[in-house]
Amino acid sequence: MLLALGVTIPGLDPFLGEEVKELLGRDVRGVVPGKVEFLATPEEILRLNYTSRTAIRFLILVSKEILDPINLESVKKSASSIEWSSFFSPSSTFAVRAERVGYHDFTSVEVAATVGEAVVEHFSSLGTRIRANLKRPDVVIRAYVSGNILLLGLDATGESLHKRGYRVFEHRTALNPVIAYSLVKLSGWLDSLPSDPSSVLVDPMCGGGTIPIEGVLAALRIPPGRWRRNYPVDHLSLFQGISQEEIFNREDSYIVDRDLNVLCFDISPKSIRGAMENAKSAGVYDKIEFDVRDASELISLNRISSVATDPPYELRTGRNRRIGETFHRMASALEEKLEHRFSAICAGPALPKLMAAMRNLKLVFKRRILYGGIEARLLAYERRGTGQEGH
């Protein structure tokens, strides 16, 4: 059993922790924002790569240390204490990628160089040489510095898991699929399906369709890694002899086919055309109903079980007097017909407008996340007198 590290967008840690616990049945512990640790076998790490909807990547955690934020030598000391040769051979090339959050007297580049130096010195002490390859390494070591915490891990994922592979149309403000799935989960729609198969999921500002697509993929148990069936672990000794294809085929056997009620509409015909293309690429086109319609027309729907959406933030397009009115009309529909939850991610000038419009609903979830350099909020509302308070 290995100590593994799951990485996601800071603020989505609870979603990742809950998902890992559901998939593996083990306790998960938060380490620093955006990162959780847990025990897993190499096979389970590959399974998580293939099936996780909330993670960006998974690593084998080889060191977790308290460091001196003004002394780079503390990084060197931690990296030098690791038996790197027990994880990969000197015939493999390597690279170190470093990320740093907080105030330190050193840069991310210096952290990467220091850890790399420790790796070279370790193999030299054994009478061998190892080569670095910054562009196409066989093994990637990741160093995360958050405040006074240093995490060192071996990357078992490679390219970020949020790059699903089905997106052929790129909306100008395309939503990260990890956030899209989190919004669907937060809306309560997935949890409602076992007892109410006809439950309706609505995205009235769908853009490129990421939220409805992620919702359908989850409801049908289609692994998000289906478009990418290989992960860069061949040079890690702990993964030797493991068949990735067998693991993935087993997960594919859990896919189901069922009728779903998912509505995807947007005021932009171009966006709807793009959403349809993305849904076709994902193989879920026949599970979603598409329509060119204004979000303010939400009241016209016969039933609104759950709503998950990503409204404009008014950051690039300028302020829109109409968006406030649209939010208010949406809220009126929700006050009358919402069965489970309305969930959204919002930021910028649009955020206070959205929250003002939803004031007659009950705010049950509010969390800050950093997304694309923007401080955004994940929000969830219920009709008053229903449900339980959230996180």
C-alpha cells in the first residue's frame, strides 16, 4: 500500500476527498489546499486516473516535510533523504516540476533545480549517472511548496486529467470539466436518480455544454479517461507487471445505458451548435435535449429538478444590464419549481447580482475557489423549507 496524493483545484478538495472515499472505501485527509492524501495500491492509482471526475492528477507521495520558507537548504535536505533509486532506475530520464504558493525567499525554478540536484547526487552516490530531460522525461517528480509544507511526489498521471479528450468545440469561456462535474454533484441530480429516474437536470447557460455532458457521463458511469487509456508509469518500479488495459476494461464493464432528462440551452446559436458537437464527440448526444433559448425562460419548463450552470462573469464582455434581470427571472422560476438544488460558479461583477437575485432561496453551500487566476464562488441554493444545510 502506497501513500498517494490527489491534486485538484484549490477549494474542490472536499469533492475529491468524497470521490476517493467512494471509489476506494478509505479515509482521505486534506494536506494543503487542493491536495488530499490517502492509501492506495498502484492498481488503484491507475483506476483513479481513469475514473476520477474531480482530480487533476495523482502522485505517489514520497515526502511530506515542514520547511523553512527562507532557507532553500531545507528543500535540499528533504529531497536528499529519499531513496530515489527504489522508485526508478538510472536508465530513466527525469524532470522536476515545482509549484509554489505563499511567501518564500526562493522561486519555483530554484525548488525544481534543488530537488533535481538531490536526485542526481543520490544516483551518483550509488556509482551511477542519471540524465535529466526537461521536455520528454520518463519520470516526472513534482514538488509542491505551500506555506511551510513541502510535498514531493512521483507523477502517475502525466497530462492533467481535466483534459477529457471529447471537446472539439472550444467556447471562449470554456468551463473546466472538473468544476462542471462538481456543479452537477452539488446540484443533487445524481443523488436523486436512484429514487427518481425521471429527475431533470437543466443548464440554462450551457456554453459549450460541458456541464450537461459531464452530468450524463457520470450518470452512465462512463469513465472520463475513456479518451485516454494510457498513463506514464512504465518507468516506475512500483507499477511493473500491471496491465493498464485490464484495469480500464474492468471499469468499462460498469457502464450502463439509461434514459435521462437533461436539458441544455443557451441564447447563442453558435454555443448550442458547439455543445452539440461536443456531446457527439463524447458519445452522449442522444441523452441531451438542446435548444436555443434565453435563461430567463426557465419558468416555461414543466419540471425543474436540479440546475447547474456557469453564467457570464462580466469580466471580458463588459457589464450587461440585462444579466441582473435574467438572474431575477431565473430565481422566480426556481422559487416556484426547484426540487433539489441550483448550483453555479460565478465571479466578478455578476456575482453580487446573482446572489441578490437568489435572496429568496436558501444558500446551502458557498465556497471560494481560485480558477484561472480568478477568485470565484461555488454556490448552491434550495427552496426555503427544504433540504439540509450544506458545507
